[in-house]
Amino acid sequence: MDWSVIGLAALAGCVGGAMNALAGGGAFATMPALVGIGLPATIANATSNVAMQPAAMASAWTYRRGLAPLGGLSIRLLNSVNFVAALVGSYLLVVTPPTAFDVIVPWLLLFAFGAIAAGQRGAAWLRAHATIGPRTLIAAQLLLGVYGGYFGGGIGMMMTAVFGLLVGTDPKRMAAPRTLILATANLAAAGVFAAFGMVAWAACIPMLLGGILGGWGGAWLGDRLSARTIRLWTLAVTGVTTAAFFWRAYG
């Protein structure tokens, strides 16, 4: 890999880390950049996951004091369910042919974009129309864990919406358990991807370093930008990325 490719990977990691710190959706910056430098989509997705892992673990550690049960269920139980589900999801990615993933990924991106676009209004609408108990929360966490291990784009937004529906907790209180669960899913997937040789380390390392820098910068910007500006920027990046992948697969 030449220096221009390494620089692009680092820049994408920086943007992705900033997006994750601001509102989530960092995979919309990191994965397309890796595809753009010539990696198969499955390898790009796995590499992106591993590159963002240190920042995810740092966030989980920062939020550790805010951990509390959700919907009458302990975080340990939910996180255990999540870990196993993420292992399953990441293995499904390993066995998915790159050509098949090229067809699937635009729809996953569109699904994630919809969750981001719905935001808290979508969660509030769901809460107003349904009340669901702990068993459904476990089932939902299984599905979220599989999705997080397989792809993970927009998973933070989806988890906020689902927890808001099933538990009725405000987003701020959900930040700590959501961050831990996401970091755990990423950790499970990273282990599987590394074990099966799915990580392009030459691109992963600079992206990882860029992600750490971007996470710091994103937190700095988050204190200074309005919520509306952050949301519009996130929607713009995710919308353009989704459209580009549909064009690439079906254009």
C-alpha cells in the first residue's frame, strides 16, 4: 500500500471516529473508503470493525459508572446474549461470498439510514403504539447482536430506538449500556474476523489511529455544534453513502 492509500484510510478513520463520537454511523465513512481502495466489501467491513474497536472500548470504559439494569434485566445478561449473537453474525459474514455481500450491503445501509433518519421521533412513535416485556427485549437484543456482528452500520441508532421502545428509557440514560453492548459486539466480531484472516492490517492500523484522533475531535466538536447540525451532517454522509452503494451494485 502506498502513502496515499494509507492517508485515505487514516482520514476515513478520523471521520468515522468523529461520527461515532457525535451521533454514530461511523461505518458509513470507514467501510466505503476501504472499498474505494480496492478491498472486497466483506474484508472492508471486517477491517472497519476492527479499526474502530479501540475507540469503542474507550467509550465503554468512560461510561462504566452509568451502567444499570434495563427493563428489569441485568446488563450482564443482555451483554452475554449480545456477545453470542455477535459471534453468530460475524461468522455469517465470514461465510458470505463477497459477490453476495455486494448485493446485500446497499439494503443494510438503507435500513441503517432509515433508523438514523427516524431518530428519537421514531422511538417515541413506537413507544406510543406498543408495550413489550423482557422476553421481547432479549429477542430484540439477539437480532441486534447478529446485525452488529454481521454489518453494524447504524447499530447504535437502532439500539437507541429499540431500547427506547421496549424499556421507555431516555437516550441519555441508555448511553452507558448501549456503549458497552456495542463495544462487546465489536469485540466478538473482531476476534472472529482476525481468526479467519478477514482483516487487512495495512489499512486497519492507520484507520485505527485516525479513529482515535477522530473520536477526540468529535467529542470536542460535539460540545460546540448544535444537535441539528450534527444530525444533518450525519444524515448527509449516510444518505450519500447509501446511494453510492446502490449505484455500485445496481447501476
